[in-house]
Amino acid sequence: MYRAYKRPFTLDDIPEPSPYDNCDYTVQRLEVMWLHELTRKGPKSASLGWVTWRFMRTRIILASILYILYIVCCFISIGFCMRGLLEYIESEDGSYLVGAKWAVLLTFVELLRVTLYSTVWGINYRTGIRLRSACMTMLYRKILRLTSLGDKSVGECYLHFILQLINLYSNDGQRIVDFILFGPMIIGGPVSMIFCIGYIYWYLSGWAALGMAVFFLFYPIQYGLSRLSGYIKRKALTFTDKRLSFMTELLQTIKIIKLNVWEHFFSKKILDIRKKELRLVRRTAYCQSLSSSMSSTAPVITAIVVFLVHIAAGYSLSASQVPLCSCLFTFSCV
């Protein structure tokens, strides 16, 4: 970045990537594993999912362990360092050395937390890119080896085949990266919830821990929204394929359409398909927006319910407990 700021950027300024990120190396490694799976289990019993897991399992396990350490650092930062700092601020006869100690510990833990989080994202990104390049290249080599399209003629299957390739190399390729990017972070949900419930039970009361049940109500709602969003998105993709297929046929017969002045009819048909597609895309966006808004409001609602249950049970709240528990609920949601 400094070199690009001082002078024009050239190809020599780009650092050399790792040889293990090379597409030739990754696809050879995946093909060797796949051939070994075919030899061991046969074509009918061979599992590509198991092969891809063997391809990336070491990096996935490492990323999961680092993410658990990141969650532990978040819990220590909020539950102990921030708590000690708030209690020091609340007390009137606290020593400056005590406050400095908690401030230094909080800074150190936060730096460690940020480092672990960045490392997890870097590992997941590189793993996803490696797996996508290996799968896409292996698919490309398979296509080059094809000599026929089965019992169907090329004219029947050509358009459908091209649309499938476009979908595989664009949508499905990105889904591989997204799955590797966010998949290892699933383990953070149960771990953070266990930490949060245990800490609330110890720091406030058992009744306050029961108030955390509200938090679990958001999970089935968000799961239902995600399933609904996926269902609507799949329906939208059918209209997308239909529109692309229709456009391809239209371009192939454009001379006949222009000769017979059929532009208005075909443009109206394309616009009708596009309107249906956009209607479904908007519904998908509404579901995703509602799910995102619930993710941000869940900690606030949970904190209100926990505090109300805690006070209704006859306990009291101090000024240092409220922001600490609110941060802990936000951390559990994230």
C-alpha cells in the first residue's frame, strides 16, 4: 500500500502467493484423493463430500480451535477485565495501580482477540479459495473429456448445459467459499451460550439465567426465515434460468423476429418473466432484512427480560452490572 501510494503499482510489487494456493497443486491433490476414494469404495459408494472434507479438514479444525480461543478471549475481556475496570470506577477508594492493571489486561486481551479473529478469517478465506479452485478446475477437466451428452442430441441439451455451467461457476462456486468462510464459526454459538448462561447464573442469579430462555426463541424464528428465504430464492432462480434460455433463443432467431416485427410481443414476454423474478428477489431481500434486524434486536430484548426477571425475583442491579451484562448478551448473539 505504501509503494502504491508513492508510485504507480506494478506487477513486481505484488507478493508471490504460497505454492499451496496454486490451482494446479490443489486440483491435483483433490483428484488424487478422489481417485483413491473411487478405488476404495467404487463409483456408486464414493462420496465427494468425504473427499472434500479430507481436503480441508486440517485447516477447518485449526480455524475452529482458533475461533473457540477467540470466544474465550471475548468472554475474559467482558466478564473479568471489563468487570474489574467497572468495579474500580464505581469504588471510591480504589488504587490507581488496580485500575491500570485492569486497563492493561483489557488492552492485551483485546489485541489477542483481534489477532485470533483476523487469523480465522484469513485461514477460512484461503481454504475456501483453494477448495473452489480445485472443484472448478476438476469440473473443467471433466467437461473437456466429454465426447457426448448421453442419449440426447447437442441441439436439445446445449442451452440447458450452458446455463448449468454458468450457474455452477458463478453461484455454486461462491457458495463453496461462503460455506468454508462461515462454517467453522457455527461452533461458536453453543460455546458462547454456555459461557453466557453460566456467567449470568454466577454473576446475577438463577432467575436471571432463566430469562435467557427468551434468547432461544429467536433461533427457530431465524431458522424459519432462512428456510423461507432459500425457498423463494430457488423459485427466483427458475425464472432466471427461464429468462436466460428465452434470451438465448431470441438472439439466435433475431433475424426472423425483426423480419416479422415481433419485437413488441417478445419484449413483453421477457418483461413479464423479469417482473416475476424481481418480485421473488424482493421477497428474498425482505426475509434477509428481517432476519438481520432480529439478530441486532435479540440481545436488547434478552437483556430487558433478564433484568426484569432478576428484579422481580427480589434482587438488585448495580450500575456496573447493567452494561456488563448487555455486552455479554451482544457477544453471545454475535
